[in-house]
Amino acid sequence: MVVLEFLEPEWKDIIALSKKVCGDIKKDFEPDIIIGVSRGGLVPARLFSDYLDNSNVAIIRVELYTGVGTKNEKPVIIHPLQADIKGKKVLVVDDVSDSGESMAAVRDYLAEKNPGEIKFASLHYKPQSKFRPDYYAETTDKWIIYPWEIEETRREMEK
């Protein structure tokens, strides 16, 4: 039996983490477009949009995790990007780089669309991840329960 340790940031923590990441981004990168990785990256992408003063936000949906601690064999792009990123500076935002598989899949997918430059950001980075984002606020090896997924996580854990 696998025992998971949990990290449960509150909204005030999410705001602080987002501001920290955006402060780092502002030092060396000004994106033309922010791409939120749905579903976990939707809230952070919106916050980053505000803190970076950039309203050009698009969404891509990737599915990897099917429940708490369980996942598909590989990530699947469920909703492809609907924006033109050719030659643009792109910032991809997700909540966490956990296994890193989703971010790597997004990187490979977006590279085919000929962006000028792609950078990745997340609130958290896990040391075992295969993908290290360019920007992140904290490192943890715990299972993170974000404020936007509390009920979903509760339902999954009751199964």
C-alpha cells in the first residue's frame, strides 16, 4: 500500500506562489501569449495573466492523471490549442510538474507549431519529475491538493 503525504495550499498561498513565479518571469521573459494547461493550470494561468499584465491567454487540455496517485500510460491531448503561436514567445502554465510527462507532451506538441520561444512555469515542481519548468515557486514530493480540486480529490479518495 502506497502512503501519500499531502500538501494543501490555501488561496493566500496560491497568490503568494503565483506572484513569486511571475516576479521571476518578469526578470527575463515577456510572453506574447500565456497557455494554461487544463485543468490544473487554468487558475494559475489566469493569475499569471493578471500579474504579468497579459490578457492573451489560450488553453490546451492534457489528461494524464485519472485519480489520486493513478494515471494513464501516457498523456493525451484532449483539447488542442486553438491559437496561432508561430514566431511568438509562449509561456505554458500548469499547477505542478509532477511526473513531467504532461509538460513534455505539451512541449513536443507546441514545438510543431513553430513558436519563437517556449518557457514553462508551475507553482510546484517535484524532484522526481522528468521535466523541470523554467520557473516554479516551490519543490515538494507531496501530493498537492489545490483549492480548486478539493471536492474532486475527496470524491476520488472515497472510492
